[in-house]
Amino acid sequence: MLKITISTIEQYDESLNEFIVSKEQTLQLEHSLVSLSKWESKWNKPFITKTEKTREETIEYIKCMTITQNVDEEVYKTIPNQIIIQVNEYIDSTMTATRLPKPNSHNREIITSEIIYHWMISLNIPFECQKWHLNRLLTLINVCNIKNSPPKKMGKRDVARRNTALNEERTRSLYGKEG
């Protein structure tokens, strides 16, 4: 969870032709599958892309991440760039000690919240995890996939070495210590 404090700010809104004053407010944010789903529902496009978000899209995602109750909507209009940078750093954080190999860049599947929910269901990951930091949840999904994948086939040399070792062991057990 990330806590940010938005100071009291007075700004002029040219579209409304008026000054906007927002009171200082502390927001608690959670980058999770729940917030991702909310954002994608509003924008009807995937959040997890290499395309940079507009300020409007970023502010909307901050709204979706907010778990603080009774937030004055005006606060979101006055979020300074330094807070947006802080939020983006939080979103990019791995939130885990687990380090996995870089994923295969050949997979060009578009990842949406529904895809992630599918992965959770397929891997029997409980729905409570939808509130975890999204990167931590994705790491768990990757770990489950790695642990559930069949072991790699042995190469010809490794098979030959293993068979030689097994034959030597069988010979020793049949004829005593040294055949």
C-alpha cells in the first residue's frame, strides 16, 4: 500500500473558468487486480501495455487505486507531477524478493484483468490475492507456472551419464563392493 498526501492547492481551471481549491488529503493507494479491473472497465482497453498513459488516464488509475473513503474529487485535479512519479514508482515496484528469469519476449498476448483472473482460477490461486500488489500477484502466477511445468528432458549426454552410473551401481550391488 502506498500513502500519498496531496497538499492544499489552489489552481485555476480554464475549462470551468474558476479557481479550484482542494484541502490537504492523505490517500491510501493499492495497485491490485481490483484497481486494474476498475480502470479497464472505464477505459475499455488493457492497462498493462508499453504505451505510456495520458495524465487523465493516470489520474483515473489513481482514483481506481484509492482505498481511502470519502475522498473529495477535487483532490485528484490537483495531484502534482512529483506525486504521479511516486505512484508510478510504486506501480513498477516488484514487491517481492523472488527473482525470475526474464519472460520470453515472443509472447505478445494482451494481458487484461480477465486474463489474470483466468490464470488465478487455472492455478487455484485464491481470490483474496486480487488485492495484492499486482506485480506480486503476477510473480506468484509465474512461480506457479514454473513449478507446475514438466521437468526438462535430459540431453543425450546426460542420459548416457545417468545410465552408466545406474549400471555401475547395479553391478556393485550384484557382485559386492567392486565388480
